[in-house]
Amino acid sequence: MIATLVIHVNLHVPVSKDEKRLLRTFAQVESGNHNLPPYADGYEQAWGLYGFHRGRWKECAPDGAEWGKATPLQQDLAMLKALRRYSRHCWRRGIPVTLNTIGRCHNGGPVINKPNAYTRRLAAAWKRVGGSNQKKGR
């Protein structure tokens, strides 16, 4: 049985169905939908539903949200901002906006439309949470 992440952003920010699926997908892959305390992730500490490192958190966090202590709502808002940033990054460079390219942006690149182990896990989670294809609308 798949745990379902409750997406809180509907209350504050317009979010498309694909963005909701992407939030659930990334939470499934990064944390199994658990709000994890800080943990070692390769070369740096990661934390929370989406495996935020401090640098990405500083770029995307809502005002007043502290790394390692933010609520699930604040994490959803930060991840939504990150997903939209990744999409714009790809689109401006003429790179297809797909689950592969967005996943590679979140996981440190390089940003190419080619699957790797991480994006394969994203694709499997995307199917489990109800995604019908791999493209995210621009």
C-alpha cells in the first residue's frame, strides 16, 4: 500500500494536477512520504519530505521557514517553487521539460533528458501516484 502525502498548497497557491503528482512523486522517492530528520546524503546533510540540502532550501524556502524545522506545508511550498524553477531552467535552454530533466535538476544534474537510476525511481513512483505520462506542462 502506498502512503499518500497530503498536499497543503491548494489552500495558498494555485497548483496543477501534474504539480500535485510531482510533489507526491518526489516525496515518495526522497523520503517514502516521511518528514525525515536531518540525515547524511552523500557529501551533505539532507532533510524532510523532499531531501532538501541547505543550499536548495535557502533558494526556495518560504519566508521564516528554517531548514530542518519547517512544517510539511512550508516544505510543499519550497518544493513547488523548486519544481517551477527547474521547469523554467529547462524551458529557457530548449531542454524538454520531462520527469527526467526535472529529476536531474533536483538531484544535482547534469540536466539532460536521459534516465538514470534516480529518474527511474521517479518514473516508477509517478506511475504509483497516478501520473499518466512523463511530461510536465509548461
